[in-house]
Amino acid sequence: MRNARKLGGVIVIVGVAGVISAYTISTHFTKGCHEAMTSQALRNARVDLQIPPMPAVTADDQAFMDDLQFNPDGDMKDLGGTALLLGVRDNDVKGSSSEDLSLLADIHGNPATQREHCLRGPGQKEPTGSEAAVADCVAFIRERVLQALDGLDAAGRPDPAKRTPLSTYLALRGHVDVSLPTYYLRIGQALHAIQDSFTHTYRTPDEMKITVALDWLDSVNGTLVESRDGPAHAGELDVCNDPDDLRKTRRLLATEASTAVLRATLDPLTTHDEKVAAVDGILVTYLSYSPGCTFANGWCNAPERQYKDSGKNVLGCATAGAGQDNGAMATWGLIALVALASRARRRRLGAAFARALVIAGAITLATGDARAQTEASKPAAAAPVAPTATSTKTTTPAKEATPTTPATAATVTTTTTTTTPATPDTHAPPPPTIIPVKEPGPTDPGAMAFGGYLGWSGSVDKPAMALQLGARLKMSKHWTLGVDGEWNPWISTNGYTVKPGVFNMYGTVILRYPLAYEKFNLRTTVHLGASYLLMNLYGAPKGIIGLYAGISPLGLEYKLSGAFFLIIDPLNIAAPVPQLKGVPLTYPQYRFSIGLGVLTG
């Protein structure tokens, strides 16, 4: 039911309204506004204060940096830069995949986290709602800054040994808790709110003070009354590619304020209290509230009202940018549906597969019935008939027996008529095949035989490939045993780079359903064995060994020749689990497989 509600919500959101965002985070379909501004701010601070990049301390540090869902700039691929960017993204994703739109909608609609985006929380209504929202946002920023300062060493530099766990989602490893340097993680969360204060508010003409805080909760719920709840979140304000002077100025100020906070907190010549005082001064400069703008005066005739949504942009802070065309809307709708379908498959694959078969069968029957009715409604055409050939044989009547003459049998007259159509009946069923199609392998289909298999698989749900090589022993007409090895490289969604993945070795059991009079047979295949990790992932070092399991519920083997089969498995479920202890490492794949089988004769 929960997935069904989300599916309905996503369809309504995307189909009716389009998509909005705050300054976006980086995904395959959105520009990384937060990452770009934060990277530039750290770059500026490092130059000003001569702060070197923080190298990886452990193998796990390097492993998670190599497995991100986004691709940082080259000078941000150290431990400090990566932790800072994960922190600035966390306000939007909260440990979820940035591609799981169903979860992101829940995250952005959470009333408790509106302050992390400088938006109005529940109950923050006019006439004091904007002031209360700004105060909440500033309080959140100060809270995170104080936590960040606890991550500095005695010299005032970020201490790599002081760590805080963050729930995050990696491209291949999936959901894990990563241990990050405290300073960079917490200051990143603070910078996100600072940057959002320039896109979620109306400001004074010099852009330095906040006059009105925007409303997301009521606008997305369709209950917004502007005179009571304030202006709705405006998607067009979120654009960060400088389409006009106002939005360019906002982006530059957001970067400037972020740089100022990093400089103030990283300055090695200041004490803890001096750092806090400097940050407070920055917040006064950029996030002070200026009263007097109300619904009655058009929010001081705010120029930001030109970017007001026309009732069509309603999907979360970290999704696509405003101003997208219908093609982009359709793309997001498809992504949402795929994300939901993927989650449903993981939980109820068997039921979904059964329902799909029922639906496919119903469609097939309905189509066949409609075709039959269409054909039946056509007027029958009289087929021309060739001349009829008739043969007749006549005999004399039978004679009765006399004392001197035996009785003779009566001769029966028989007439045979043969009618041949001038044209063949195209709707007549084909004559039955009465000659079996030869099975590859031994002449006796039930005889034991050796063979082999070479195949390739591809997975989209969890991007991967697999190259298989195996040996086969046909035990009987129905049962075949085998042993297989496969290299299963995984494909990271971060740039779609091919990673070494795993090597799987497993035993195979095949139950065959021979169709003697067809060119193909059906089969069910089951695999069970071991999986060996060929690369380092976070919390899962190279070289560990776990389990492998797989199943193809229904496959097809086409009889190519006396020795070869073409084998197609349209749904081949593979589950390598190279790590079983701690946090298990799993990479389930829904594969399409094709291969060549051979049996000796």
C-alpha cells in the first residue's frame, strides 16, 4: 500500500505539475548547484589560509571516495573535500539514493527539516511566520557550526581522527554508514542552509537581508493561502546558471557567504570563541530579517514574484530544475516509475511476475478473441469449385437360388465425388508435424552426454555484465547438471564506469521440458555457489568470499543443429553476496542472458 500511495503521488506530481528544486544537488539529470558553490568556497578558503587537502587515512576512506553517486571536481577528491560535499548533499538525501524519487519526496515533505532549507515550518504563519522561519534557519546553522568546531585539532585545523558517522548511499555498495571527518561533514550541512537562504526567500533590494520566507509544505499539499502562509516556493528562483542579474547575484552571494564561513572557522589564528563570533557576524550580514513586507503591500512589491510558479512545479528540493520542457517531465516520470518498480520487485518479485503472466495471458486472449470476432463479421466469399469428377460402377441384380443353381450376391452401385477448391484456405490450421525435430546431442534423447556453455548477461536494475563459461552433463531427457564460472563486472552509475565486480563459481541444475515436434525446448535453471570480490568497497575489502545464487524460472533453448542450442533466459535473477558478515554486501541483478550450449553426439 505504501508503494501504491507513492506511485500515485509521483504520477500526480510529475504528470500534472512538472518539477521544482532548491539549488539542486548533482544527479544524472540535474546540475550540481550546491556542489559547485561549495567547491568554489572551499577552494577560496584553501588558497587564502594555505590549507592543504586531507588525504585518505584508511582503505575504507579511499573505497567510499571511489564509489560516490556523484563526481566531484578533481581538487575535491580528497577526504576533506568529499566529506564536505557529502555534508552539503545530506540535507536533501538523508542517506537515500539521489535517484530514488519516491523517498526524496518523503524527505522534502518532512515538517521537521524545513529549517535546514530556510523554509517555513508548520505553524509559521503570517504576520510573524517569516521572522520565525529565519530564526529557525539561523539556529540550525549555528548548531551545525558549533558541531563542526568540535572537529578541529589544537592548531585549529580539521582533525581526520575526529569522525562522525553519516548514513549515505554509494553507487555500488548501496546504503552504508560512512565515518567522516566531523568538521567537514557538519560545516557542509550548515552551508546547505546558508545557500538555500538565497533561493527560498524574498530579499531587500541590495539582496543582503531577508524580507519573506517562502512556503513549501502548504504549497505542495495544495492548502496554501498566501495571505496566511506566505508566498509559495518558487522554482524559477532555484536556477543557478545565471539566466538574469537577480539570480546571478544570488548565486554569487551564496558562494561568498559560504566562503566567509569557511574562512572564519578554519582560521588557525583565532580562538573557538572568536570563530563563533565571526560566524554570528556573517549570519547577521547575510541572514538578518527585515520586517514590513506583507501580503497587503505585495511583499514590498518584491521583484521575486515574477518567478512565481504557475501552479505546476511541485516535486522536492533535490530534484530537477525549473523551466523543464515536457520531454524532461516525461523523463522524470519514467525515472520515478522505474524507481518504484525496482523497489517493488525487490520485495514482491514472485507476485509481480505472476501478475505479469496473468495480464499477458488476458491480453493475448482478448486480442485473439477480438481478431476472431473481426474475421467472423466479414461476409463469406464463395470459393470457386473445380468440375466434379464422378465414377459409377453398376452390377446386375442378385438371382435367387434354384435346386440346380446357387444364389449369387447382389452388386451394389457406388458413386464417389471429389471436389477440389481452386485456391487454398488461408485460415485453415497447418497440418500437424508428425516428424520429431532432432535434439542436439546423442541419437537417443534420454542418453547421458557431456557438453558445455558459453554465455553473456546484462543487467539494468543494478547495472552489470557477466561472461559465463561452463561444463554440462546431461543425465537424462529432463535433467542436466553443470559447473560454471563467470566474471561479473559491475557498472557504477557515477560516470557509468566499469568496475571489476566479482568472480562467481557455482553449480547448475537444469530441468528441461523437451518439445519433440518444435524447434525449441523450455527449461528452468538454478545456480548455487560462491562469489569472490575483485575490488575494494567501503567495509568490504578485496578478496572476501561469500555466496552466489541465481535462478531462471523459464528459459528457451533453440535447436540450432545436431550439436548446438541457442539458449535465451529473458529473466535471470542473480544474487552475488560476497560479504556475509557485518553489513552484508549484495548486488542483486535482474539479467537478460543469451548463450550457446553444446552436447556431444
